[in-house]
Amino acid sequence: MENKTATTAKIYPDKPITLIVPFGVGGGMDLVARLLEKSAPVNLGQPLIIINKPGGAGTIGWNELASASPDGYTLGMTGVEVILQPLYGTTKYNYPTALDPLVHIADLSMVMVVKAEGPLQNIIDLISYAKQHPGEIKFGHGGMGTIGHVTGETFAKAANIQIEQVPYQSAAEAMASLLGGHIQVAFLNPASVKEQLKNGMVKVLAVASEQRLDEPDFINVPTFKEQNLDVVCTNWYGIAAPKDLPDEAKIKLTQGLKAMINDPEFVKNMKNLGLKVTYLGPKESQEKWLTERQKLSKTVQETGIAEKIKAQKK
């Protein structure tokens, strides 16, 4: 009898695992999820089923993740917005307490892009045009309250100019709008810009990091700081699960995901997207969420972005 019980007890995972991507297809987060999908069967023992749930600047997907059964069969990609969105006071869940980070995958700095043939060829041109034509320049980003939105507002404040924000459901949509001439500037992550930069369709005017990016396609792009503007905004990608995962599932997932992220092929493919792998486990990821929350809380209050976003969401 004991043997029968042992053989019929289910061993996790015994079916595919859903990975929610809370932004649209073709954005940076989606591209990373699809790279992970390739090695999941080997490292997790089951395939990853990627489901895009764009909208609400990540909140639609994360609400679904937070309310999912904590059985290890529903995971979600995370970004800095998981910390940002609750700071605006309008989310259904407080994600830092409703979700458990499993891994931190990569850090990335936001970049400011314009059309390659456009009249705005550098930051000086852009600022002087904006000062002469307040509110005429429109900037696109991946959604209300996202890090792209925060970067744009931080730049406007640092440069003392008035530019209008236009939210999209994903970085890919914002890029399409920029190329179509509907907006003049976009604040996106390097992965979403890489292809168009290589094709000579766009020009990157600045990177919102402390140092220049060491990736060949971006190495010549100056930081905002080099151009006397205090704009430092970084995003990151990770994976989280609903709170209270069973220990067995959590151990298997963290081990499998660690192997996937540190795999040389994955690291190489990430580099090709302009992203650098910076693996952290569950404990370190949780600590990062806490320090980021303190820092971002200060940023959104000091720049007035929190109030602005509350007003814009009404």
C-alpha cells in the first residue's frame, strides 16, 4: 500500500508552467521571457507557456499573478514597475508583499531615442526647441507610471522644459509610433531599441545610467550626466511567484531558473539584446525590492511624478 502511495504522489512539476508577461509582444521583457522559454524543458522539467497580459503598465498581468494559486504553475516576469505602481496608490495589490521574487535576471538603463532623420539630432537641439515650443514635443513610453514614463518626466524636470507624455501598451508600440512620426522622442530600454539602431532608423541621444553602456552599439552614447542633466533611471527584469509557494516548488524553481539564467548561451543572447545578466537569488532579490522601493519613493515624490500620475490616471 505504501508503495502505491509513493508512486502516485505527484512530483512537481508534472505539467507546463505558465509565465505571465505583463507587457506586449516584442518589448524587452517579452524578448527575455522568450529566451528563457528555450531552455525551460531541460532545466525545469516542463515547458514554459508564455502569456502576454499587457495593460495598466504591468498591473493587469501582476494582478492576475498575485491572485493565482501559489502552486508553482503560474509565474510572472517582473520589472521595476512592480515597485513603482503601488507608489502611486492605485493598485489592487501591493506587489512587493503579494509576490515572492524568485530570481533577478538583468539590470538595464533607459535610453532616449529620436528618429535618425529628424530635426532633433542632440539634446541641446531638443531642449532649445522645447523651450521655444512648450508642450509641442511628445514623448512615448511603455505605459503610465512605467520607468520610461518616470525617465521622461525626470528629464523634463532636469531640463526645465514642458513635454507631453503619450503612454503605449509596450515599448514596441512606442517605437512604432516614433518611427511613424506620431511622437518625437521615446524613453525605452536598450533591448527595444537595438534593432532599429542597427538599421539606422533611430538615434540614441542619451542613456540614463551612471556610466555609459559597455555594449558595442551603445558605447558612444553619452549619459545624461555627461550632458549636465541629473537623470539616472534603471529598469530590471526578474521572475516572481504568488506568495506562499510550497517549499518543494520554490526550491525546484529557483534551482532551475538559476541554471537557465547563468547558461552561457542565455548570457550571450542577452548581450545581443544589449542586456547584461546580473543574477540574484530569492533573498537578494527581496533585498533589492526593498532598497529600490525606498529610492523610488523618494524620486517620485521629489520630482512630483507621483502627483502627476495620480492626476493623469483619473
